Amino acid sequence: MKPLIGIASNLTVESSFHLEQNVVGCHYIESIKKSGGLPILIPFTLNHADICTYVTLCQGFLFCGGGDINPLLFGENPHALNGSGHVELDQFHLFLMEKILSANKPVLGICRGIQILNVACGGSIYQDLSLTGNSTIKHMQSEAKRHFVTHKVTFIEGTILQELFGHEVYTNSYHHQAVNKLGDNLIASGFTDDGIIEALEMLSHPFQVGVQWHPENFIQVGNAMLPLFERLVDTAMQRVVFEGA
């Protein structure tokens, strides 16, 4: 039996009829399938009972990239450089993440997903990298293909990501925000040379991880980032065995 990996949907507005649609990029789905998991899309909802049912149903979870989180949700007023967002989508993602963590299930947060993980744990976000005071690397690559690399990420010894990738890895980069104050029980496990946090891990859990880059974009051109998704699926598979016992 393959483990069910719930992928939290984003919302977009269809241009012709201005209708909101649940969306998940195909690369996220293919990354889970290639790693041996069975992806299931979790649609936007503010019904807490339904969200709890999805958390019970799935053995692992994936949060994708997307828009900026409303800063009011981490106790700050919006800065002029903060981008557009969707506060109800933020509430959906944050409640879902909180319930996943409470259930002690594995989760991978990508780009916006690492920020959802951090805020769900009580952390905060730099609303723009210019506000860090020391960001000197280009973190929003333009024109280059999505699987082209932009900068290096260095991992802390003894972390999950260091185990998977070694001391460092070169990644793509598509963000203007980043983790600021760490949430409860989280450690920063990866950094760029200018000190920006690029990876988070939950203390004493086998796989509750966030990365700021987009590993899913590499899957169709090679296996360099596959270990990240395989570890998510493998950890979720342990839940299948546990729940079937």
C-alpha cells in the first residue's frame, strides 16, 4: 500500500469568468508519485472538521509555494513591500499545518510552505529581504529556467538535510521573503552565504521539514532533489505500518 500524501491546494482566479479554483502544480504531484507516494489534493476549506478528517486520512503532507502570508497572522502590520495574498487561504493552511503537527505526522513545506510551518509554530517572516539588513544574494532568479541553480545552501551538521545532501547543495530561488524569528521547537538547518534561513526542521521528529527553494522543479531533469521527497514518503509509510498494526 502506498502512503497517502495530502497536498494543500492553493487558490487562483480563472481569468475568463473570475472563478476561484483550487490548484496544485504538476511538478509537486509528480515528485510525490516518483517517490512512491499517492498524492491526494486537499481543497481549500475553512471547515475545521473537514480539515481534521484530511489529517486523519493522510499519512504525510506537502505544502507548496504561493503568495505572501498576511502579516497580521504573525503580529505585524503589512509593510509597503509585502506582496498580495489571500487571508482565508492563509487561515486554511495554518490550521491544517497546526493539526498535522499536533498529530505528529510528517510534512514538507516548500517556499511559502516553510513560512507556513514557521508561522504555525509561532514564528515570523521578513516581509521583504531588504528588511533583513544584510541580504546580498539574488534570491529571486529571473528568466532562467526553473531547474537552473542560483545560489548555494549550506547545511548544519547532524540535521536531516545534511544527512540527505551532504554539507551543501546548489538550489534555484524564487522568494522575496524569508523566515525571521524561529517558531517553537524549530531549528534552522540551512543557510545561504548572506545568512538567510533556507531550511527548517522540527526538533525530535523524523520529518517535519521546510525548504525555501523549489526542489520539485528539478525532478523532471534528474534525481538530485529526489531524496527530500523520498524521505517524506518513507516516513509517511511508517505511519501506514503503524496505523495498520
